Amino acid sequence: MTGSWTSTVIVKYAEILNRQGRRNWRNDPFDFHKVAHVREAYNLQCRYNRLRAKGLLTATELGVRLGVSIRTLNTWARQGLLQKHAFDNRGHCLYEPLEKGTIMKGHGGRGAKQAAFGAEPAG
């Protein structure tokens, strides 16, 4: 999935600008065409592309790196072990890579253990 400026997003930005009382140089309210023009003229990137440029990873990429499922990543994010950043209004997120160390996977059942940070594996 790639980020993009869909027509829905552009209209939403126009609504936000108008609600804030912002106007263009002619004192006209913003509409789809005016916001699209500003985006093109200033080569503005969508949130997804800005976050990717900062090094954030998709759930699949981070899952492969850590050897866990996407479901596990979401659980760890809810527990505060991972930082995730939404990039759209549908709940899609990108994850910050771990700086140092790794997360040691927990397990359920008797003597259940929660996931926890561990040392960087030697090697």
C-alpha cells in the first residue's frame, strides 16, 4: 500500500482550512482545486511518504525483522512496547524500528510471560 493524496483527503483538507477561517490570496475559501494546486506547486508529500522517509516500517517489514506476526505487533503496540503512527483515517499505521535490543516474545498458558525488551542478540 502506498500513500497518496486521494480526492477525499484533498476535500477534507479544504474543509479544515475553511473551518479555521483560512483564505487564499484573493480571500476565497479553499476547495478541491485550490488545495490540489498548492499540493502540486509545493510538492507536498502525503503523511505516509513523510513517515517512510523518517525510517518508519510497515507491519509486514517489522514483523519479518522481529520474526513475529502482525497481530503480535499490534498487541505490543497496545502494550507500549512499540510506537506506531497512523497515516490515514482507516487505522493503517507505520511502526518505529527498535533502536537497540529486541523484544522477547512472551507466551500464554501456565506460567504465562508478557513480552519484554531484551538485549541485542550476539552475532
